[in-house]
Amino acid sequence: MRYRAPSLFLALLLALTAGRAQTLAVGSPAPELQATRLADGTRFQLSALRGKVVIVNLWATWCVPCREEMPLLQSYYLAHHEQGLEVLAISMDSARDLGKVRQIAQQFSFDVAFKDDADIKALGRVWRLPTTFVVDRDGVLRKNGHVGDAELSASELDTVVTPLLLRAANARSP
């Protein structure tokens, strides 16, 4: 009887987390996200980017896998931005590391934001980093960062994101 309360608490916690994860089902509308870009202070709003493929990447300066995948995101962004690709990398660092985040962000062409200036509650509890979400041109979630491998790879970009970019390009061809 002594262990029943912690067990009930754990079951409740898991039920609440599972409910949030279900709302992020691949194939369903992506949740609204908003953030302030570090570079110029303008607002990033996911719903305003309909017609573009969007990668949302949650990372931190202290996260080695995060820092390792950032150059991959940069090269992929440069290669595919003209096809309608946008990237938002949201730093999950603490406020005391904002200077370090700004310094690292200068190395990249894509948008970078800071978690304290972002509304990402709709993504649920961030329990691992890096975490990457992919949204297609219609605002539909195509990769849920809470499911599968945490780290992004070139092959995953090629199998998940590239077809989304090509599908729209083919649809516009006469």
C-alpha cells in the first residue's frame, strides 16, 4: 500500500504526456508556434509560412548531438531554401547562456530563436534534445520530434523533407 501513491502519480503523468503526444500525430495539422528571431527581433509564426516546408529544431549549446547536427541543417538549408525550405532552430538554453546562443547563431543562415521568446507549449514537454519537427506546405506535421531517433541525419532529410520539397515543385510544373 505504501507504493500506491507514487504509482498513481506516475500513471497520471504518463497519461497526460501520452495525451499531448497524440495531438502531435503525423498527418494532422501542426500546432501553432511563434518565436522572436534573434537576428532582427521580428516574429516567426508557423501558420504564416503555409506554402513552405518548415523544419523546427530544438537544440542547446551544451548538447553535443545538437551542435553536431547544426552544420547539417545549415548545408541542407542552403541547398534547399530556394525550393521553399525554412528552418527555425529554437535554443532551449537558460537565459544566462543567451550570449553564447547569439554567438553560435551567427554561424547560420536560418532563423534562430530563444525559448524564452517563443511559444512552443503546443509541442508538449521537451524531454530530449535535439528534437526536430517537420511541417509540409499545407501546415501538416510530417515528422514528430518526440518519436523515433532524436538526432537528425542526412538520410532522414532526404527521405522526409526532400520529397515534400519535390512534390510541390512537381505540382507547379506545367
